Amino acid sequence: MRPDDAALQHAVERAQAGDDEAFADAYRIVQPGMLGYLRGLVGESAEDVASDAWLEIARDLGRFRGDGAGFRGWTATIARHRALDHLRRLRSRPSTTPLEPGVLDVPAPRETAGEALEAMSTAEALALVAGLPRDQAEAVLLRVVVGLDGPAAARVLGKRVGAVRSAAHRGLRRLAKELKG
């Protein structure tokens, strides 16, 4: 459980009751992690994809049931779906600009991830994570950037918890080797 999950739950409950300022509070809590996750998935299009995700989140907020951590997972799932839709559109309409490497899928222990991310800038960190195999990279982003636990990350990715934890572990070990080298 993240320290701000209780504040997030309170903000979501108030937002569901119609408090616009509470929705803004929930946005401020969730948006930085969501944006980091989306940057790993879609690169420079992250803000556009996040906007699409927040439109859907605002529209469906009344249907959400759960706590702060659950809301974080729910929003990550919506953001991932919007990112995958964006990537599908790009494939069907080829772009002349290079795309960032794809989705990453590796949850890992916070201390290893924290050490790796503290040792470099955000752009450098995302570039390193983007160099991981897709499943490992997305898992690392969900665990470290978005702050989801193993079961929540597994639900977002539609995979077994063990598979997500394994992918995260492999990805973090690979990042640690790259940082030491």
C-alpha cells in the first residue's frame, strides 16, 4: 500500500459524490505515475493518450468500486488500453517518425527499482527500461512508476501473478547489470 492510497480513496469517494476539486486531487495523485507508464509504452504521445484515458476515467468514475490502490490499478488498465489502441492506430496508419519501444512487463522489488531509477534521469531510466523485452518493461513500469503491487499489475496485464513477478525480476536484474556495466 502506498502512503497516498488513503488520500486517493478519499478523493475518489468525494469525486464520485460530485466534488470536482476531489477529482482534481485524484488526478494529481495518479497522473505522474500514469504519465511515466505511458511514456514507456507510447513515448512522446503519452500526454495525448493520458488525456484520452482521463476522459474515460471521468466518464466511468461512478462505476468504480474499490480503494485507492484499486483506483490506481483501474486507471492503469484504462491507460494501457488507450495506449494499445494508439499503437494499433499507428500500425494501421504508418508514421514517418520513429516510435518508442513497446510495452514493458516486469514487476520487481522497489529497492532495486528505486536504486536504478535514482541513479539516472527520468529520460535515461525510461530509455533503459524501453530496451528490455516488452513483457519485462511493462511490468517494471507498472510496479515502479505506477506503484501497483504484483496482483494489481497482473490484472492490468491479464497475466498470472507469478509470470508478472518473474518478468519484473528478470527485467530488474538486467537493468542492474546494465547500470553496473
